[in-house]
Amino acid sequence: MSAYGEIKRTSGTAPLPSTVWAPPAKDGVVEGDRTISIHHLTLAAARGLPGLLEYLGKVFAKEVEDGLTYPQEGEMAQTTFEAYFFAADVFVGIVGQASPSDVRPTSGNEGPLDIHEAVAQRSWEECVAGYYYVRCDTP
């Protein structure tokens, strides 16, 4: 059960465009070719990505079980997780590769990259760098 009770999405806005970020330069040099692309997902979009919701739910359940961050009490069913987490704006970071010259360090670049391109047929375990939601309560 959610410690906050039922959360309902207040507005239906279009997702933000994806951005691609490179790690900050160390001594003026970008190391490696790793990037993180950030994708704003709706529940409907996430349902169109086979296995993603189940993977995110599994990671969330482990985080709750560890007891260090979320105030949830007990186990949460997958449908409850989806209703809770996707009642807000969800952003998923995907590890990728690009030439450091393609992406300015520490600043996001909007581009045509979508989550399918970013995943590049890898498993969610291989490519999800992290995910979070942004929830704003209005009086």
C-alpha cells in the first residue's frame, strides 16, 4: 500500500522530448563514450515496452524491502506499483554510447533518440541506469 494513499494524475500533458547527457569532463577531457539518455514515459508508453514495467516494479520492490528510502508498508502488487509510480511524471535513464563530440558534457541535448533506439535490443537489466518520478501536489 502507498503511504500516501491513492494518487491520481492531475493533468494529461505530452511527454517531454528525450535528452542525451555525457559524463562531466575530468581535467577538460571527456572519458569514454558512455552517455545517459533520459526518457519521459507515460504508463501507456511504458506498457508498449515489453518487460519494462515488470523490471521497474521488481527494482522498486527491492528498494522498499531494503527500507532505506520509500515509506511503503509491505509488498506492493504490480498494478498498485504502476498506479502509484505512474501517477506522476516518470523519467527513465538509459545507458548508451555516443561519440563524446556528439554530446556536450553535462548538458542535455534534445535529439531524435527514442527509447527503442537507446535500448538497442538490450535487456532492461543491461541498460536502465535509473528511474524516478516527479510528483507535485497542488493545493
